[in-house]
Amino acid sequence: MDLRVTWHKPVKLRKSRPGSTYIYELDLDSVPAKPGVYVFMRRFGKNLNPLYVGKALNLKTRIGQQLVALKLMKGLENAEIGSRAVVFGEFVPRPGQSENKCLLLIERALIRHFLSEGHDLLNKLGTRIATKHSLTSRKVAGRFVPTRIRF
């Protein structure tokens, strides 16, 4: 299945003023009210490290809701040094593609990708995708080749 996402530039999260009910703020007018996926991240120099991946039928509404999710915002705040940002991508459906199902697949694929790169995400539970294929092999010429891979 061919899934398409149009990514926007990262939007920096600002620390809220003392006494505010928020930990971080951002200009929600820069976020489209369209279906898509988003990644809260930490920026340190030129490095971008993902911290949380989410999906939404309405990015603007969902990211706004996440700003008041204390557990998530505390997780962002307690991450290693660096500035915080969110990057989001609009889902571009093809005829016949279900937004809900496709967004779930994209979210899970991003989470698995970031975990495979060694990033420690705040939302890594529940990301298992049903195994549909397996590969069985043997050791060849003394080099290690995995004997069983499920994907």
C-alpha cells in the first residue's frame, strides 16, 4: 500500500510562563486542521531526536490536546538537554484509503523506525504490527545470519 505524507517544518515549543497551566506552548495557527501524524522532538545542535509519535484526524486539535497532557509534557520536559519542537505531516489519501487505518499504520511504522534507530520514545507500547512473513536461514561461511526473522 502506498501511503503519502506531506511534512511541514518543525515548530519550536516555548516554555510557558510561571503560573501557567501549560508546560509548553506553540502557535497553533501554524498547524493545519487536517488528518496526519506528528512527532514531538528534542533538538540539540543539528540533531533531531524523536520523543513521541502520534496520529490525528485533526492535527490542530490533537496537538492542542497534547499540550495539556501532563504525563507527555513532563516526559518532554525531563528528556535530555536541547530545545523542544513538534513536526507534523498531513496525510494525503489516495482513493479508497481509510484515514483511520492508514494513520494507524503510519504512526506504528514511524514508531518502529525510530525504535530501530535506538531512540527511546515515550510511547513505544502497543506498536506491534501483526507478523505476516517469516524468513528462515542458516549460517553461511562462518558469518552470522539470523536463523529466523518475522516481519
